[in-house]
Amino acid sequence: MKMKIISGISFLMAALLLISCDPNEFDKSGLGLNSAPSDDSMAFTITPKADDPFRFILTNTTPTEGTVLITWKLGNGTVLQGQQVEAYYPLPGTYDLTLTITANNGQSAAKVEQVTQTETDYSFLDSPVLNFLSGGSDAVDGKTWVVDSLYRGHFGIGPAGGDWPEWWAANPLQKTGSGAYDDEFTFKLVEFVFDYKNNGDSYVKDYQKDLPYYSNPVEVDGVDCRVNYTPRPATWTVTERDGVNYLSFSSETPVFLGFDYGGSYEYRIDMINENEVHLSTIGGGPGDRWYNILIRKGYERPVIEKPIEARDLMDDFEGNGNIDWFIAEVEQFGAISNFAPVPINESPNIGIYKKGAFEWTNVAVTLDYRLDLSERNVFSMKVFMPGFNDYVTECNPGTDWLPTHNLMPQIDVKLHDSKLGGDAWTTQQVRGHILSEDQLGKWVELEFDFSDVADRTDFDKIVVQFGMEGHCNPGIFYMDDFMLK
């Protein structure tokens, strides 16, 4: 098996023995190495472990002085540092192993040797992560995954160092028409083949649409695009680093999982089981973390019945509430200092709701129970709608079926049945208020009365939406003291 193929398919278990990783170990004076060693002096040894044919001890024997950086690239996607390290090669192949020594001034020298592995570590192939992804060695045709389009958060974005899509998470079926929901991703354990079937089109970020692999970009949501794209053959690899598994691909063209964010195309595996896998990657642009959720093709999530309960619900934006809001494409949402502490709202903090150019913005909470509205069925909140918002200009992002496309001084509270996913609007109940001109620029307390549907027991999701939907106009709004009375 050729080295190039191996480097694209190796699953690297992080059994790494860093015998030396202190950069000052060789010279406690910290004077530093002023220049890189000469090419002739570069040397290292490769010693197979006597009790393990899949592991090799790599030792730098290059004369070095001072503070230096010693880096090993193992030819299988793994990079280690230290005077002596342990390499793991579980599959047959020839690997280019590169030792690089970098001096304090940034100069470096490198030496390449080859490691040949003739054996197969079959215990490595029995890894749970590999088996979950590919179906294991018995799945000759591999295992096929699809975007979990009915699950909130199947695409999402958050800060690079985060672990959940706190800035935006796609609603069920929100990206219909993007080309993502008919994509299929098949992982095979045999030679680690990856088959990306996109039926001719794919979904990409706006800053990716001009890549030479893509053609005929068509905007589907006012920003990002559906493009024509023909993927090339690919292989896949899973690498373990510091106890975390990472999925990456080798191909001549981009390989991504439903939505091309750009970046490194290396996905952190945040959760995996037989039926679903949650992944995230550092995307292009500012380097945010983007999220993907895949499910096994043909899998349907079980419907979990929830109890019907009447509980307190409130958020005063002082940290005393019990509502964990989920943000859907709202540009900014959270607590800020009250800029207008006057009657009827003198509390220290309030909530800001900053709508951007997306047309389907809201904040919502999905409860772990269904609302008992038989006795408590009125919501209330205080709102402040600035007069400086542009409530006149129209902006139509392609929602021609709506009669108007301008920002409205409007606030809606909606009750949904989350079991219906993207079809929840078909049975929703909406209560809203449009503020008059003399109500702008001041605090107003509003009620949202659902007493006429007090017999409904299917609601488990509450949606709050400012400014009306279906248009691409921005606006800033404020709220406080949201509660079920």
C-alpha cells in the first residue's frame, strides 16, 4: 500500500510517550540556539519496540544546544514534539517520517526517513469510533449518513473555543432548497474509502462560492449559495489527540458534510453512536466554530413523550430566570445594562434583541414538558422599541408570498409543538402586538393571552420574535421580565 494512501486513511491512537517536552531541558541557561543545525548533522534513530510491532521509538541524535523546538511529522497525520517520542503505525505501508529542528531565530532544518510497516493491528480496526462511522468490517458497502435536517442545530455556529452553537443554530428544514438535505456520506472501513454523493449540487458559504470547483452559484437565503459541484474520490482518517477524535479527509477537491464553511475541513467528533454523530470544525472567514449533526440514513429519532405540567417560567435578565433561550439567526441576544431605567422598568439589566439581515430570526425555548395552559395561559413582558429603526424600507429576500417586506414595530409570542419540527407552524398559536407611534421609544408592558387554547396540551416550545419575519431589514429591540402569569 502506498504511503500517500496510508496518510489519508490512518486512524491514529494517541498512545504518545513524550519522554522529553521541556524546550529548556538541554540548556537551563536559556541562551538559545542561534541557528539551525546543518543538514549533515541532522540524525535520528528509529527503534521498533520489542513487545509491540506497531510502535516505534524515535530519538533525536542531532547535536543541539539551547532552547530548540523538535518536531516529528509521522507521515500519517500525527505531529509530535520532544527529544524522544513514540510512533504508532497500525496499518501496512511506507511512511515518510520528518524530523524538524527549529532554532530561536526561526531557522530550521529537516531530515526525512521512511518507516515500513508490514503488519496490521486488527485491534485498531475494531475501534468503536471506526465501527460507528463505517459499520465495521462486516459492512462491505460501508455506512451512509445524511444531514439531520429535522433536528434543531443540524448546522450552527459559535465561538472557536466553544462547544455548542451559541450564536446560531438552524431550525428544522431551515435550509430547504440549499442542496444539503439530499447529500449522502458513506464511510467504508475497507481502504477507508469515503463516498460523497451530492446529486449534483452542494451548499456553500458565500465566501466559498467562487472556488474553481464550484459553478452556477444561486443564493438560497440571501447570503449563502447552492452550487453545482462534482466531488472527487476521497479517503478518510480519524486522529486522536489529547483524548479527542478528529475526522479529516484526503481528496483533490473539498470534502465537507453538507455545508462548506471553508477552513481546514478537519472535524472534531463531539459525540457519536450507532445512529448519530455530532461534529464541529473551525470554518473560514474569522475562524468561528461551525457545527454539523448527521444521522444514519433511514434512521428516525424516537418520539419522546413529555409530561404535561404547569411550572413557573420567567427571565428578568438579572440571572434569576429559568429559561435557556435558543437563538435562531438573531445577530445579538442577551443581557445588557438598562439604558433607560425609568418607569415602568427601572431594573439594572434588560435583554437586547438585535435582528440582522436574516429573514427567519427568533429566540425560543424548547421545554422538557408540555405546557398545562388550563389555569395559567397568559404571558407578559416589557418591551422597548426604538423609534430610530427603519420601519418603512422594504427588503424582499425571495419571500414573494408575503404581503409586506419591511421591519415592523411588532412583537409576537408563538407556541409550537416541537414534534412537528419544521412543520410546527401549521399548528402554532400566535399572539402579537404592533406598537403605535406614540408607544415607540418608551417601555411598554404587554400581555399575550392564550386562554382560548387552554385545552391544548401539545405545546412544548415558546418562540419570541421581534420585527416580523420574511424580510431582510435589520432592527434593534429590547425586552425584560418575560414570564408566564
